[in-house]
Amino acid sequence: MARTDRTGLRQRQHSTTAGPVRTCVGCRRSDSWSVLLRVVAGVGEQGQPALIPDPGHRAPGRGAWLHPTSACFDRAVRRKAFPRALRSSAPLDPGALSAYVANLPAGTA
């Protein structure tokens, strides 16, 4: 039986991952920030708003977090999760991010 506090609610299980925990906008699973790819809204090659990968986690501005797999990327694009997570009213071109995720070696997280 799970322990409960005096309110009758179950206590939260503490995560075993070290460091900050973020949620993938594609699959909605939580994971360590070091496993996820940070994505920011920036300017693409043609000057339009675009999704820019931030593997160093240092770009300024609001970021969205994504498992660097094509499955999570496709799911996030289908769900229109990037504009919502980045609070952008303009449509964001996923071209640069799509190319980045496609060129990652298999098994890289």
C-alpha cells in the first residue's frame, strides 16, 4: 500500500534523475534536461520565423524541449506543440529542426 499524507493523497515519488527535469513537447514524457534537445524560436534562412535547435542549451528566450528523435518531432509538429510551447502567434518553419533531427546518429540522445 502506498504511503499517504494526512490529506489522504499519495505522496509524490522522487525522481532518480540528477539535475533538472523537463517535459518533451512531442511525447509529453518527463526526462532529464541533458537528454532532451532545447528548441527556440528564431529567424530562418529566408528571414521567416523558424524553429532553431539549441543543443548547447544557451540561446536566449523561451525554449521548448524535445527528445531528439523523429517520432517525437513528428508528433510535436502534428499536435502543433511548438507554437504553443514557445508562445508564438506566427507560424514557425520546422525545416532547420527537421534537418537537425534527421542528421543525428541513431541512438544519440
